[in-house]
Amino acid sequence: MTTLIETVRIREGRAPLWTRHLARLEQSCRELGMAIPAIPEPIGGEDRVVRFEIGEGTHAPRISERPVGDTHPVKLIIGEEPHPFYAHKTTDREPFELALAEAKGQGADDALLLTREGWVAEACIWTLFWWEGERLVTPPLGLGILPGVARGRIMELGAGFEQRRVVPADLMGRSLFVANAVRGVVPVARLDGKRVPDSALTAEVAGGFWP
């Protein structure tokens, strides 16, 4: 049974990316043949994350809350677990959980997953971006990666980005950052143990991320 997830950041008493979460949820429901549920917008209270789980045949979502978590620069490894096709955010996340456990076991924060063909896809909880000069680049959705809310927000900022298939060697020496709808834009500090250079352009994107 398919169960969809939306993890929504509450920031200063409001959910700044709420309309994007709803749009993705509705799109997934249409594509998967599920009824579109009525979900209350979470407002008020302290900064936190509200998680909605929407299952097939259920009228009301399951709702839970948790802290936001760290926003320090992240250390990534190249994971051994192959990336699954993950066009919808569901609870079927075993490959990501295995890759995340691998990363933690190596003292990293997350793992960058590759497709079976060796293309860079996404991290377990982040969308990956990198700079080529002043051009922002990210893996294409056609690889079966999640259409992240943060990805859409970055496009909305007007920075724009190219979508390109790359292998891990193409990322070495480039400035990288990751983004998600909970923690925003966060620089990558290390990739497979190698230092990742900083970029002032990442700080500009991060500064405009939250509407």
C-alpha cells in the first residue's frame, strides 16, 4: 500500500513553502490514482517540522512533529546502495535508509546515491546542486529522482539551473550544496573525504531561500 509523505517546515509561526508541498502532494495523488486529501495548514508555535502521512483509502492524514535538526555544512560519501526510482515521496525508503546508515558508519552526514548506470542522483534527504563557474547545475528529474520542494523554490528564486547527468568524478573540485524543504540550503563540506571549496554564490541562494 502506497503512503505519501510531506515534511513541512514551520518557521516563525508559518509554513513558508506550504503551497509547493500541496502542489506536489496533489500531483502525486493524481498520478498514483489516490484521492486528494484535505490537509490543514500547520501554523503557529515554535520552529519545527510537521510530517504528514497520507495512505491509500484514508481520509485523514497521520500527523507527527519533530525538531528541525542541524544546519551545519554536510559531509557526503558516495553510497554503495543503488538509487531507486523515486518520483514520489513515499514511505518506501529502504534503499535510502541503508545508504544513510552506511554514511553514518563512516562518520558522514549523508550518502550520495548513484543510479545503476553510475549517474549521480540525489542524497538520502537532500537534493544536490553544484556550481560550474556561475552556472548552477543539478541532476535531471529523468533519472527518477524526487521533484523536491526545495528544488522548485530555488528555481522560483530566478537563479535557474541546468540539469545534467554526471558521474562522481565530475563533481570533484567543484563547490557543492544540498537543499531540502526542512533545512533550506546547506553547503557541502566534504565529498568522500575530500574538502569541497566554498562559494559565495551558495550563500546568496541560501539568503533568499525562505520566503
